[in-house]
Amino acid sequence: MRNRITLSGLGVLLALGTGACQSNTTSNAEDAPVRSEAAASGPIGVGERVGDATLTSPDGREVQLASLYAEGPVVVTFFRGGWCPYCVRALTEWQGREDELREAGARLVAVSLETHSAAGESAEKSRASYIVLSDAELEAARAFRVLFTLDDATQRAYKGYGVDLASRNASGTWQLPIPGAFVIDTDGIVRWASANEDYTTRASPDDVIAAVRALR
């Protein structure tokens, strides 16, 4: 089921803020029982199995999510797009931290609903050296249960800021993912999760890396 987030509920602020990005909706477990994918609504949680999704690289190649976590734990982070300054800042915070994440035993995969070319532009804007992929068919967003549709008032507000999601998103829809970070093990099980409808609030690299280290 799609969540609808209103203009007043989120407070549309596209200008870059100065507050720190720290999440207050995190969870952690090393040996949590596996729950059904069709469990309660809301973003996928610790102990749930993600399954697979077909994503697209900036050069147009199809990438299976399952093939990424089969090679080792991955951190999947959803971002709204390169047009969002909060997303660019959150992604930029990973500069110089990828080696630390790999040493902890995982790698970072950033996912947006943008076209693969726009996702590539977002990667360049944040100077990303990690994997950036497009969720063109909304498979990953649905699998992680982070997909929502903007209401009419919010669409009009975004257009006023010059943001036309229907043309920027690969699906051609006015949909976005709730920003979040998820640590996935080699069985496709979520071992740590942080997601917040307030797009100004993000999990810090420190928290994510600590969660990956806890898997050992």
C-alpha cells in the first residue's frame, strides 16, 4: 500500500539546511527471526527478507540486487534525487568512508527512482565512488516498502521549485522513496534499518558502519 505524504506533513524545504543529519528511527539485531515480506506496512524492518529487484546502472546495464548481496553484505541507501540538497549532502558524507565500510565487511549501494542517466548525474554531483543505481521499475522501493506518492498540493509546490519528478523519474510518476539506509546480509535479510519520512533526517555513516561491524 502506498503512503501519501502531505505538504504540511513534510514541510517542503529544498534549500540546503545546516542541521546535522542523524536518524532517530533505527533498529538493530544480529539474529532477528525472519518475518514475512507481507508483514505490517511501513519500511521493511530488521529480520525481514528483501528478495530481489532489477536496477539499472548509470551506463544502462541491468543489475540484480540479489547478485550484490550474494557477494557480501551491502548497505542499501535510498535517496530522492540529485535535485535534493539534503540527499546530495548525505551522499557526500560518504566521501572517504567507503574504505572504512569495506573494512567493516560491506559496500554501499545508493538507489533513486531517477532515470539511469539522472542517477549518474547525481553520482557525479556527490562525487560518489560507490555504486549508484536507478530503480526504474520501482521494484526495490516496493521491496523495501519505502515508496510513496506525492499529493497534488506537494506536486504543485515542487513544480514551483522547478522540480518535475514525472520527467526526472524513470517511471514517469510523482513518487519518491522514503530516505533510508538498510544493512542487508548475504541471505537478503535486513540486519539494521533506519528510515524517516522527514527527508532532512538521515542515518550517519558512523551509525551505518557500526551496524555493519556488529554483524561480525
